Amino acid sequence: MIRGVRRRERQLSQGPHRSQPNTVHERHTLSRLILFVALLVMPVVAMAQRPDDKQIVPGVRIGSWRLDMTIEDFVKLNGPETNRSLVQFPDMVREFTFVRWPRLGMGVNTLDGRHVELLVLGIGGIPIDHRTAEGIGFQSTAADVVKVYGPPTAETVPRDGQRNMIYDELGIDFQVFVTGRVNELRIFKPGTARGIWRF
């Protein structure tokens, strides 16, 4: 009887619902649960909020656009493309499907409609803020490119008044206009330039 009264007094003093864990075991269990939930949620949040750092990494990415992404990934990231067309400039080895997002000044070349062969930046002459770690980007001069990267692996002529400065080992092509300034940039897998351009 006395034990029952004491137990009841303890229950009343604690209230109908305990708001904090009382034992060390309960606190550890709660800490583990919070950590587990945080570890599950963090990668999803990081992927959803990955900012465009405006960095061009030859052979890898242009900002948040990466060579290892699929066309479907680009559509999810950028919205539906505005245009798809077949393209093969005279200096190219084969015909590609060029998928464009003109409002972003970017596009991708694909052979199979799924995998990306080239990331293209600067389409339509839209000014782009992206730069390499060395500061080379849209409207840099051809002389600046050579000063930073040395002579290109090859130079080709896609059209009159344009030339490609291809750096195969790095995986980047700078397309230079007659003005001597970079008008477009292309990122590709290093060592694959001969499968894209004739040289």
C-alpha cells in the first residue's frame, strides 16, 4: 500500500507526459536518432541547393553543369530545352545532336541522346560570368589563353572568322572570333578531342 502511494506520488510529480529524457540511455538513444535523421537529410538538401559557383573546370564541369550528367539531368536542372538539332561543323569528325538552353547561354552535344560529349558555354553570344581558376572565360583574348595554357594541342576552323583552340590534355576548347576574343567554350573528356575534331 505504501509502495503504491509512493509510486503514484512519483508519477504525479513527473506529470502525465515527461518532456525530457531522464536516463542516460534515453538521452543517447535520442541523440542517435537526431544524428541519423540529420545524416539522411543533409545530402538531399545539399543536392537540391548546390549553387552555381561560376567555375569552369576543364574536362569536368562548367559551374553546376557536369560532363557526367545525362541529358535528363540537364532537363531537371535547367528545364526543358528550347531546341534540338543535328550539327556537324566542317572541322568535326561526326554529327552530334546539339541540345540548347539559349536563355542560359549553354548547350550540350550528344551522340546517343542521353550522354554528354561536350558542354558548350556562350551560345548566342550571351555574356557568361563563368571563368577558369586562372580567370579565362567569355571575352578573354586568345593571347591570354596562350599565356595561361601555352600553345593548344590543335587549332581548327569551324566557320569563317572563327577558330577553335583545343587543349586535348585538359579537356577544353576555346572558340575565338575574328575579334581575337573567346566567344564560346567547350568542355570535353580529356584525351577525346580526335573523336570530336579533325586535326
